[in-house]
Amino acid sequence: MTRYILTTPREADVLIGRMFASNNTCLVSVREEKAFKENGWLKLGHIDLDGGSHSPDHKVAAVRRGGFEWRLPAFDQVRTNLTALLGDKSSDPKLRRALDAIAAISVRTGLQHPKFDPHALETMPFRRSTTVVADTCAAVQGGLDFVARHLHPAARVKVPAIVQMEIVNFADRFLSGRRASRIRPADLLIDHLMSQGGQRVLLRLELHADTEIERTFLLGDPLRSAFQADTDLDVRDLNLNVSIRAYADRLILEATRQHQALSNLGHLVQLLTSDQGLARMALAEGIMPLFFNSVVASDLFGKRLTGTTLDPFSGSLRETPMTSLLWELATAFGSAKLEREDEAHVLVVSAIGEGLSWSPYHSQADLLWCDLDSVPEWPERAKKQPAAPMARSVREGADSHIQESTARTGTVALQRFSVGQLLGLVDALDNDQVLSEDSVLEHVGLRNRDSVGDYRRFLQTAGLIKVDRDKWAATDYGRQLAVALRNENILQIRDLFLRSPSFSLFAQQLRDLSIGQPWSPGNFRRVEANYRILGEVCGLGALITGEGFCSTLSTPDIEEFAPIALARFKELDQGDGLVATGAWLELLIRKDGIHPEVARNRLNDASAMGLLRRSTEGSTTEVRFDNHVIHVLRIQSGRPIVAKVHLYRGDYLIPGKSSTSLRIEGRAR
């Protein structure tokens, strides 16, 4: 019996890690339930996970950080298997189109790059603001993803409305073919790959990326007779009832010309396409095409692709989570499967199927259906002890390290440091293994060797580094901290930092506060900002501007959080059904001791589970409250950074949305 559960990519990371718990290799397969015979599966090779060790943390970190290699079968093998699944009557051109559409998945996920024209490559990355208008081929074949991933923000992306209409037409044709009494397997598969893959590109960039897709309005239709029969006797001889095949391309080109006409002098407008005819038409109209050749089946099958790739312009590492690949495969085909070679354990991810529903919030939260029946548990030897409650963890860690330090020195020394530079230094020590003191100075941005002493003392007293003359090396605890930072595992980060006596003393002072009581810096006054920011990053406390720094040691589960969130919303509601996002977050700090990061995650999870219904309105940022900020951990280009978050800006609770007013409603009875 299958047990499908709506799952976020973050939750799926753990499920995928469990699939590799005792074996670092799994088979990956896909299925189109209507097109493939007898619900067969198309095998797309093996995925090898490089977890570093068998511990759950390392497995999950490898899944999230692209620590995998995808070994694809040979082209002839895939072609033979696909022919058998579709039926012998499948024509060779249609089979080739289907295989090429599969190859585009690797480009959309970033495992491969489009093959750009040399003249187009010469201008990359853009040095000045450029408008890129994408056509339908660019959306489906990965060119639009490449621009958003590597050329943003200099590239301002525009998607003409006709592109969306063409993709919707693909989807309509796919659904019609799916419901037909006589199914054409090859056509159905091609329409599924093109329509769902194209829709996911636009949804992903709109809802889940930091790019903003601006769609142009649909231009007037002076050539509507090209699509509608005209019986006027006076114009019958003009033959205007014959369809013009390049009409959609003409509309895309007109949208590009409109942007070119409205742009400032010198502003570059380029048309992103892999269509040779449209590229030639653009050149004839005085528009520079950003032309690329699409990746085809022969470029994919028989190759090995890795989840960790080099940025083509900066040379830095770019990590593609394995979840992104599985989510893309499941959306394009309908279902994707990870399977152990012994077939004893299976994880199935589905986007469409009999009995599986869809709602708009599924796309907003990037939810897909996962079958958990055959997913293994972590082996007993690999299971880590369950995490202690926050207050208990803080108390035990603080007490032990403070007692050890005071017994040795009679007092606890306090250090001054930049939290962002401290996290970057931990990451650099893990990457380079050993750093000279000159390299450390360069990483933390200091010129005076005496100034780096606080960093050394803080890390040494926490047991995170060992120093031999002028060489710094990370200990096992330091390497664990680096992995936890990249994995955004706040609980483990906090526990490892609590090994520092000074941070343990700070945490103990927060533990002794009642909920909503401001912290008094006392001996920490000279280094108050340093420890407060680190405390915010570790979830120990948060600053309420004008009131003080309060402890946030409460971490309710999702079901406990839902009634608290609703009660605080009703307390702030003045009758119009809307409250300021920052006011709601600060009230949770003040009255419940809940950190904004915890509140943000719990609100998203409660909404996904149907315990609450949330929505936002308004688009004007509350500038007068822009000084209400907290500091949180974020990952940028694979490296941990400290980000400043404005609580009264709506995009904190719901990324990509500028709405500043929040509405929370309880679950309908």
C-alpha cells in the first residue's frame, strides 16, 4: 500500500539521505503513467553519493550540497528501452524529440550549460544593465535558467505573454491527449515533457528564485485574420485565412522591439533563443540575438554529471541539490524513483497521477507527493542521539564549559570579533585544512596581528581549532561546525559554539531571563554587539528595537505553534484582518520567546499541512520600521554569511513577495 505525503524539498533531503544510508549508489528511473506500457519505468542510470561518512548529517549535507555523480546509460540503450515502453509504432523523429526534451532537464537544473554562440559569450557576464527577452525555446531548453542563474542581476529578464500562452497550449494538448480514449504515447510524452517542464521554469523563477520575471503585455493583434477565417468577399483574394506559422515568433520579436524603443540610449536589449529562424529575423530587425544551441540527447546520455560544478564566469563552485534533480524529473515525467539495487527500498516522487491532487499552495511551497512506504530508516549505528530541548542543551553546555574555564583561570575572558568573518574563517579552515596566520588575517580582513588574537582565543577555547606556531588547523569539532553551517543546522551550530566558555556564559544569562525580559549586557557591554549577533544567528535570542535583546529558547512543534500564531494575530488585529509582519514576529518574541526564524519556518510548515491559511497584502515597504532587524545565517555561493533581515518587510516571511501586511486564518472546520 502506497502512502503519499506532500513533501517540501527540505524534508525530502532527509528521505533521500536515508536511501543512501548503507549504500552510496541508487538507481534513478522515471515514468509517464499513461504513455509507458504497463506502468513501466525508464532507467536513467545510477546516482552515486559522496557522503564522506555514514553519519546522517554527512549524508544529508551531501544531498543538499550536490555531493553526487549521475552516471547515465548509453544513448542506444535508452533509445531501445524508451521504444519498448512507448510501443514499436513510435516514429523515429518523435522518439528523437522526446530524448532531446529529456536532455533539456540537465540544463534546467544546472548540471549542463547551453552552448552559446561565441559572439554571445564574448559579452558575458554583462558589465552593464541588459534586458534579455526570452522565447519559448529558451524557457523549455534551459537558456532562461542559465541567464537567471549566472547573468542576473545585470540581466533583467522579460518573458513575453505569448511564451506563457504557448506553454499553456502545450499543457492543454497534453491533458487532452491524456484523457483521450486512444492515446498516442510518443506525442503524450513529448507534450508532458515540454508543458510541465516549461511551466515549472516560470513558476520556479517567479516563486523560488531571487530573480524577478517580468511578463510583457500581449500586444494588439492587427493580424488576427491570420488565425480567424475571414468571409468578407472584398478581401477573400488576399487569402488572410491561412495561418502564419511564424506569428508567435513575430509577437515575441515585437515585444523585444517595444523594450528597445522604451529603453535609454545605450541600454542593450537581446533576444534569447535557440531558434535559427527567429535569430535571423532579429538580426534583420536590428536586434542582437543571444543565441544558443540546445543540448541534445547525444550530449547527455553516456556521460557522467556531478552536482558540484564550476561557475563559468567566476570559477567558484556551484552546488545543485539532488532534490532539484528529482523534483525536475518528477515534474517533467510525472514520477521519478530512487531505488536500491536490491529493490528492497524505494523512494517515489510524483507530481501528477491518479488520486493525487494539486492546489496553488503546492507550487508556492514547491510541494510534491512522496511515497514513504519503502524508504529505510537510518541504521542503528549511524543514528545520532536525539537532540535535547533547547533550554536543557544551553544549560548543560553552559554549565560544563563555564566551570571548566573558571576552574582554570578564575574568570571567563570575552573576545571581540565579527560574526560574519568568524563564520567565513571556519569555512575556509575546513576547505583549506591548514591556514597560515597571514592567510587568516586576509580572510578576516585585518591588518594588525594582535587583532586576530580574539578569533584565535575564541576558536581555541571552543576546541574548534589547533594552532602550531603560525599554522591554524580545524579540529574534528571545527569540521563538524563547517558542515553544520553549510547545512544550516542551527541546533548543531549552537551546540558547537557553546563549547566556548564566553558564549556559554552569554547563553546561560539568556536562559536565566524570563520570556520578554530584556538582557542586561553587564560585563558583555564592550562586546555586546558581537555576542548578540552570534546569539541571533544561533537562535538564542532576538532584538526588539527600542526594547532590548530577549531570549528565544522556545521551539514549539508545528501543531503547538499553529494556535499560538493565530492567537497573536488576533491580538494585533484591529478589525481589518491584517497586521504588520514585523509586529506579529516581535509579539512572538515578547510573549512566547519564539525566534523569528523558528516562527517563519513553522508558519510555512503549518500552512503546508493545512493547519493555518496565510496570505499577504500591500506592497509598500514600511520604511519607518526599517531599523527593526535581526541577523540570520544564510548560504551564498555555497558559503555561510550573516544576513541582515528587516522584520517589517514582507519578503522575509514569504520570499519573493513584497507584501507587508499579513493575514492568518484558522483551519476550516
